[in-house]
Amino acid sequence: MKTLINSLMTMILILSLGVQLELTAQEREAKKALDAFINATTKSSTQTPVSDAEIIKATVILPDGIYIPDKAPSEKTQFDVILKSRILTDKNGEFSITITQDQFKFIPDTNTFHLKLKIKPPKDFKGVYDSDEATVKLKQKDGPTYKLILNWIPSETKSNKGTFAVSAKAQT
């Protein structure tokens, strides 16, 4: 009887290890498929920094449900940032933008917000675009000065057609 029980236990152990190995192989295949999808759909490998572009307008768009008191209806959920000087991107597409303290106080400290930028590309820029604007999501706690990067993302169909994209540079 003990031999039969031991044999059954051994058989159960072997089967459970086989099932576990099969699940691990399935997980590996699923991970490979997910990695391939991410690599195929990630645009970061085709992004090119845009140097010498000018940021001519910046608009803060507040999160839903956040309103600025005592403002006209169109100004209750967004406002133009006061740009104190000309903002140009450097050779790496990097630039900084500072929201004045008078404006920064309207952004709740526990929230993220969107910053919409209007871009004037450099004179020798060869890209064709439908919109000269790009939007980036930022955290209030990282401000009031934000270090950003302006990139050009070419479309897959035409080499000179594409879009502008802005990303936040790691705050150090």
C-alpha cells in the first residue's frame, strides 16, 4: 500500500512539474510576443531632436474639474503661460519653460496637467506637418520650471511628413 501511495505521489509530482514547465514555456512565448509588439509600435527609435526651433506659445490645460475662479469661461480651464524671453531648442532639442508663480498657483499640487506648445521650426526644417503644436503631460510637483525635449517623428509612409512630439526630460 505504501508503495502504491509513493508511486502515486511521485506521479503527481512529475505531472505537476511538467505542467509548470509547460506554463513557463507559454509565459516565455507570451512575453516574446508582447516584446515584439512593443518594439514594433514604439516610436522612440525614430524620433529625432529638433534643434533651433522656437516655442512661440505655451498653454496650460488644467485637469477636468479644476477651474480658475473669477475668470471668463474660456479661461477657467486653461491659460497661456507668460513667456518672459524667447525660447529656442538646443542641438539636442532640449529647452526649459518656467510658469510664473502667479500662474503656477492655479495648478493643484496633487495633479498632472497638460502643456500645449506652439512650435516654429527652424528656417531650414524640411519636415511637412499638419499641426505645429505638441502636448505633453507634466506633474505639478516637478515645476515651476520644466526641462523638455522637442522631437520630430516621421510618418512611416513619407520620409518628410511627420509630427512634433514633446517629452519631459528627467528632472535632476
